[in-house]
Amino acid sequence: METNSKTRFGRKEIIFTTLASIAYLLLSALLVGFKTDQVWLIAIFNGCYYASWGTRRFIIGFSIFLVYWIIFDYMKAAPNYMFFKVHIADIYEFEKNLFGIHEGGQILTPNEYWLAHSQSWIDVMTGIFYLCWVPVPLLFALYLFFTDRLALLHFAATFFFVNLLGFVLYYTFPAAPPWYVQLHGFEFIANTPGNTAGLARFDAFFQSNIFHSIYSKGSNVFAAMPSLHSAYPLIVLYYSRHHVNRFFQVVFAIITVGIWFAAVYLSHHYVVDVLAGISTAIAGIFIYRKYLMKVDFYDRGIQWLYSFVRG
């Protein structure tokens, strides 16, 4: 049974979390406008933080993912096309030169080829794979919370670090996705809303609004390079090697390859975007494991955080 000392919270702690929550809501309203998602985030964090010592450890362990979500949301305040030229025609031609498919006397990008050869069963399969890109990392993190909380922190930190690398590339190399060219050609149109592209066929097949609701909240259309959709499952696959059995490793490998294929088939990314996402994941994992983990003050920070989440 948990002791009372583990469930009581001091006045300073309550004041700090309350002020931090209010500051987050006010800053969010200022930068990106008020949204109910922000209230839900605060409600979940505070609810878990104060409900019990166990839920408090849980939300602290997952706090890195919350910080990622906040940064991703705040990117709407400063779209990457405000800083550098958006690559549209050049990346399209580069893709065609590298991976072009000859058909009917013309050269098609892989996206254009699959757009002309889509099949309902592939629409369903790729839609299911694309639904995995967030739940799979979070479910794996949940598994680590119950089995190895230090590994959870390193997994979450690697996930966060890979995202930071991806965000840097988003802002230094703004790039339009394939569906943008299919709809708008090579003309740059600022404030273009997100689009479900090939995932609209999944929604139509099931008469649902799943992907439309997801992509209507996208932070930036011109952030196709690198494909972080392709990076996330690779991070899970790497960390799964020492934490799950061979069966689940194979499952993660299938999901990883499936998401890579789906990204191209559904016209959300070029092949070069997927390769860039894979490279970003590999580089992020390597830098984190080889160098960042060995920095003394960083290791002390992880150990300090671990002292809060360990059982």
C-alpha cells in the first residue's frame, strides 16, 4: 500500500504546476490560438500528476512526449516557408531522375505510378500501417514503463532528439509533399491546408473521417523532408532488440517497412523523403547512444529524472 507521504503535495508544488499550466495555456493562445487539445493536455497532466504516486511516475516518464507535442504544435506559429525557399519542382525532378518509372511513354515518380495503380486492399493495408506511426511508439513506451523505466527514458529522449534533428531539416530545407504537386503544381501557395492525399481512399472505404481529422491539425504542409513517419518505427525497432521477443521484433519490422511503403503509396512522401527519415533516425540514434548518453551532466539529468519514475 502506498504511504501518505507519497500522495501528499506541498503548497509550492501545487503553485508551480498551476502557474505552469496557466502559462502554457496563455502562451498557446498567443502563439497558435486556443484549442481544446491544449485543455485536454493540461487536464491529463494534472490529473495524472495528482491522482496517485503511480500515475505521477507515469506522467513524468511520458513528459518528454508531451514536450515534443507542444513544440510540434508551436511550429504553426512560425511556418518554415517564412525562412527559406520551399523546394517543389526541384525535389520532384530529383525524385523522378533517381526513382522514375517508365510507363506509357513517360516517366512517373513512384507516387504517380501508385496513384494510377491504387487498389482498395492496398488502400486499407497502408491506412492501417499509417495509423501505427503514433500508437506503436507510445505503446512500446508504455511497455517499457512497466518493464524497464530507465530504458523508457532513453527511448523517449532518443525519440525527442530525432525529432529535433528532423525539425532542423524542416526549417533549413522546406519541401512540398507529392500530393501538393498533384493538386497545385509547382506554384508556391502559403498557408496551404493539410491534405489526406491517398488516405482519403481509406476514409471513403470505411465511410469515416479518421485521417481528415488528423491532417486538418497538421503543423506545416511544407515539412515533407525528412519523413519522420519513417523515422519513428525505426527507433522502436532499434530499442525493441533487447526488450521484446523475436516475434514482436518481426512485427515491428513489418510495421516499419509497411509505413515506409505507405508513405510513398499514399503520396505523402517521396522515396527521397523516406530515405532522409531513415537517415535521420539512424543519425539520431547513433549520436544519442555514442555521444549524448556519455555526457556527464546529461547522464546526471537522466538519473535525476529516473529517480522520479522508478518504482
